[in-house]
Amino acid sequence: MNSRAITSAIVLALLGSACNSKPDGTADPSATAASERENRPAQASFTDTDLDKLERGLLKEIEAVKAAQVKASSATTPEARGEAIQAQWDTATIPQGAEASGLSADRYREIREAVDSVFTTLDSRERSTARCRLIWNGPTRRRRRA
């Protein structure tokens, strides 16, 4: 890369970060809060029955993915392999899961995404907690048995 391109990239980065800052260099809380609200998905409400239906749908999706994996591994042409790989994508499995669950595709997707978001949050928090424990306590060492 030439120096002009590098300079342009640095200027753009600085201008971008300055747009959400106050004159004292701190981030504008209203811009940050607005950005967080835009990125946060709407909350979905669901019942125990909805979760039972989601479970049936997810089992069907897992079954579909496994079947597509078998097809992909035994495909004899690149086209067949590509089709089998695409059959594993959520765009292909969600309609099957919705049908198996008895929910509309939109409702199934809404519940699926809400539950996935909860699991992602819990997983992220667990990893964060583990990192904090490691930082504060240091690595655990196993003692050798005599």
C-alpha cells in the first residue's frame, strides 16, 4: 500500500471515531445508547408450550443437517455437494423445523432466535467469568502425586 492510501485510511478512522465523541474525547452516551438499542433484537415472549414445539423443530433441523452431511460426503459432483451443503444452512432447515413444530415459520424463527440469544449471552458470560477467575486466581496447577 502506498503512503497516500495509508494516510487516507488513518484520517477516515480518526474522523469516524470523532463523530461519536464529545470535545473532551469521551464517547457521547446518547449516541452509544442509541446504537446499542438499534443492535439489540426485540424481546420475544414465549410459553413452555412454545419451547416444547421449538424442541421438536430443532430435532427436525438436526436430523436435516445430518442427512445433508451424509449427502455431501457421498456426492459425486461439485453441484450435488454444493446443494447438500446448502441444505445444511438455516434458510433450508428453519422451514423444516417450523413445520415439525407446528408453528408458523416467522414465529418459529422468532422463538429460535430469542433462545439462541439467551444461550449466546450465557456462554459469553461464562467465558468472561472464567477469564476473570484466571486473571485473579492465576492458572490452577495440578499437584503431582508422590
